[in-house]
Amino acid sequence: MSEDQITWMPYRPDMLAELPPAGREQTHIWRARVPLICFDIVELHLPDRVMRQFGFEQVIPRPIDTYVELHKLDRRGKHTEDWALRHVRYVTMWDRRAELAVAGTPTYVPSVSGDYMGWYYSITRLFVSPSFRLPTHHYQPSSLALHLTTRALQRIHQRATATVTDIPDVDMYGQTLTGIASLCSDVLGRVDYGHLIHMPASQEMASTSSAAAASSSQTQHERVVLQPRQRRRRRHEQQHLHDEAD
């Protein structure tokens, strides 16, 4: 499953109407914070982590027990095991599903509580490495675009730093520009371009112009050396892209 196959939005009435009648009965059970059981497999259903999906304000979810020992359990060599007895603790929780439904504050616009984002930033990974499998419905930047973006961040960092030095008595400007410089430094470091911060601006401008010229020259060179079959294939690819754009 890829990211473009998931829509994190509340269940709309038109979507619910497509469910069979049995699926629309006791809808409050959808918010039951209980274990889901299938023989040896026990997995917690945690609706308090996706309250906006049910039309409620998202609050800090309760801590959970990951039940590590359960993940080590399987049916191999246990053909006579009474799983209802083995998992009686979780079966009892399931039997109480009606009273274990999570309650919340209804909201017409997806929202979070005031303390939720502070908690979220403290426990989540804000930056992740690029995926080896590129999304299919997103713009894919070229190497030149990445080059120009990193150079732009470099210039922002240098100008912000220079302005802070020139106007040290203006607190608001100083704080704002210091934040910008810190952000740029952080982004450049995360994409392994941190060394650009210490490169003189004049040298950076020359390298940017050279990179753009080299890219243009390489493209022109490729056009010259293309063989007839390659030219036909290139025209076919361009026509295909044009058709998709239309």
C-alpha cells in the first residue's frame, strides 16, 4: 500500500451509504479501544489515535502496552490450544467493547487540542530519509532543481546572518532572521549540503551559473549525439508526456 491509496479524512455520509446495513449498525463500536482477536493473533484497535477520522477533535492518545510477548506467539505446535482460554483477558475486553468506545469533542473542521501538537512534535520523527520508492502523484525534482534550491537556502542563510550582524539593536528583526538562518542551516545540513554555509557568496554564484550552463550544454550535446532510433524514442516519450498533460 502506498501513500496515494490512503485518505485520512472523516467517513463521509456518501461513503457510509455504500456499506451494507449490518456495517452501519452500532457505529459507536468503531471507536471501541479493544483488542481484535483471531486465534493466536491479538492486535489493539486504537481509535483514539485517529479521532479526526470519526469527526472528533484529536487529543493526546493514551499510552499503550505493545504486548511484545503476543507478537512472539503463533500456532505452530499448538493444534490443541484453546485460544479463547489462552486469551481470556483480551476476550473479556472485547466483550466490553460497547462501554470501551472512546468519546470525544465533535468538530466540523478537522482540529487538534491545544497541547496535542506539542506532544506530537516531542514523540515523532519530524524528518525522514527519502524513500527508495518515489510517490507516483508528486513532482519529482531534477538534480538541477535540487542544486538551485540548496543554493537559494544558502543565500537566505548568508543574508539573514549578515542582517543580524548589521542591525543588532532591532530585536524583532534579529529574532526573525536568526530563526531563518537556523532553519536554512538545519535544512542544508540534513541534505548533506551544510558545507555551503561557509562558502563565499561570490564562489556560490559562480558555481550555480556553471552548473546551469553545464546542464544546458549536456542537454544540447545529448541532442547532437542521438542516433535516429534514439531520436524516435525521445519524440515518442515527449508525445506521451504531452498527451498526459492534455
